[in-house]
Amino acid sequence: MPDIPTPSSRALAKNYYLSSNEMIFQIAKLLKLDLKLKKKITSYYQKNFSFSETDVPNPKFKGPF
């Protein structure tokens, strides 16, 4: 995460939080995996896991704000 205060709006949050692909890439970089394996892992993740928008409240939440 960047060394700045966490933003509180969706418009700012999308530039603050890492995407799933970026997390995979950075982990692979730390593990010193080659580019072919990084792409294979990213492709597997995209096919087998769902992506959702960052900072979206759960629709079941019925809070006061």
C-alpha cells in the first residue's frame, strides 16, 4: 500500500489499492519467477476467481449511513 492516508471515496480508492493482477505480479517478482510463469498464474487466477469492484459496500448492509 502507498505510504499515504487511505482515501475514503471510490474514485480515489481505485488508484490506491492494488489490483489482483498487480498483487500477483508483485508476489511473483519477490519470488523471482519468470515472466512466463507470472502470466500463467495470472491467467489461472482470472479464470478461477471472481473480480469485484474495490470499496463497494455489501448490499445486505442496512447501516445508518
